[in-house]
Amino acid sequence: MSKLPLAGRTILVTRARHQAGQLSEKLRALGAEVVEIPAIEIVPPESYAALDEALGNLSQYQWLIVTSANGVAALAGRLALAGVGVGDFGHLKIAAVGSATERALEKLGLKVAVTPQEYVAESLVEALGEQADGKHVLLARAAVARDVIPDALRARGARVDVVDAYRTVIPAESVTAIRTLFDSGGRSPDAATFTSSSTVTNVLNLLREARVARPESMRAVSIGPITSRTMRENGWEPAAEADPHDLPGLVEAVMRAVT
């Protein structure tokens, strides 16, 4: 009999397809059977005009804030088109939400000055303190996102330009996948992992579109407090929350939830 802690457990991973691999590998290494059904797909914004204009005028900013690795990928993809090189960021102080975002920025060749311990916008505001007061800040993020960061910085006198770096949408094929998974008469996954509020909202939308009820036996595991809050707002109490709010923390939370 396997001694792996997640042996015999089935875990649903809802991250975007291009991001699911790392989490799935960690879970499989612990013996889990992993089902990947992406609840979000990362696509270009409606227009890159605002982002390209900002990149072409980096000299006017003192701070750059990037909220996800997806935002870093979008920046990287526009640099050459905007005629901008990594050296053009040299005068900027850069803040990243989350260790994965920090690693992506550093891989691009950009030095990160501020990364909060917790992967939430509120923690970034706290970590910045007074550093961005009165400064001109470029914030690159998803097209639809909470306004915690720009609102807080503007209240402290900062000028904040918010630009759409990407959008998240629901993959059409995931409706069929959800229906097949939950309407097949077999055993439901023991747990589902959620790495953002968007994944929670989109999975619930997928279930509605597939006309499938949320299995009461499937435990929900959240990456952090904002994701957990979205679950509770939808009547779904998380079985466990990651601490720290990153992938290793999420894996530990899965084990707490199902073992």
C-alpha cells in the first residue's frame, strides 16, 4: 500500500492550462490523481494601446507595480514592439505581488525592490508604506481587478496609471469537461484547488452552464484570504487555506483538507 500522503485522492486543479503543470506535479508527487480543468484562460487585453504608450514613456514613472506572472509575460511580449529594452527600466523601483511574479521579473532581468510576504494587494500596499507617496506609478494588471492598490496609493498622493496587460476568460471547452467530470455517476474529486477569486467565480459559472450541482463532498482549498472571501460570498466554506499564500502552501493545505 502506498505511503504517499495523497495516495487514493483525486484533486481538481483549476488554474489556467499554461500554469497548472507546477501545481499538478507537486500533487502527483504526493500520490494524488490530478484532474486539470482550467477555469481561466489568459488572453490579450481588448487593446495594448495604453500599455504600449506607458512602455514608450517609462521615464515619467518612478515606480512599476506588477500583480502577477501573467502581467510580466505581457510586458515581456510588448517590449520589442514598443522599442523598449530592460535597461529602460533602470531608474524605476519595482514592486511585485507574489514570489512567482518576483521570479518572473528577475528572469526578465528586472530587479524587484518590494515583494510582500503575503500574496494579496493589501499586503503590497502595506509593504510599500510611504515609498510611493507623491510618486508617478505604473500599475500593470488584469483588465478586471480589485482597485485596492490604485485607490490606496492615490489616497496617499500618488499618480497611478493603471494599464490592462491581459484578460481572463472562461475556456469554452471547460464546460464540457466539468459536465463529464461531475455528471458521469462516478466519485467526485476529494478536493478542488483555487488560486484566485476568478477561478472560484468561473468554476461556479462553469457548473451553472453545465447544469451540474456543486458536489457537497468536494472540499475547496484556497490559496489565500481574498480567494476564501469569494468562496464564502458564494456560500462555499473553504476546507483549508494556504499559509503561506503560494503553491507550496496550497499543497500543504490540500493535505490538511483531505488527510
